[in-house]
Amino acid sequence: MAKKGENRELVTLSCTVCKEKNYRTPKNRKNTTERLELNKYCPRCQKHTAHKEDK
């Protein structure tokens, strides 16, 4: 949960290929309302893949 007056919250990123939850990153919910998608390294797939924000 974000502190009072802050809009940043931690979101979980999961690999789009193997669906494993690998990363947690802060996101400003006020400025970025759509789901976050980043290219990150997946240790299970052993390559860089797209990681999408989970609910």
C-alpha cells in the first residue's frame, strides 16, 4: 500500500511466455493508468522476454 499522499505502488511483472512472476517494480498509478509491459530477463526461459503487469 502506498504512503499517504503518494501514488506509487508495487506491481508484479510476469513473463508472457512461461507466466512465472519474476519482478516487482514501483509504478505511479496516477500518471500511468494502463498496464505496464517491459522487456526483462526471465531466468526460467533463460532469455529476454516481455513481462506484463499482473492484477
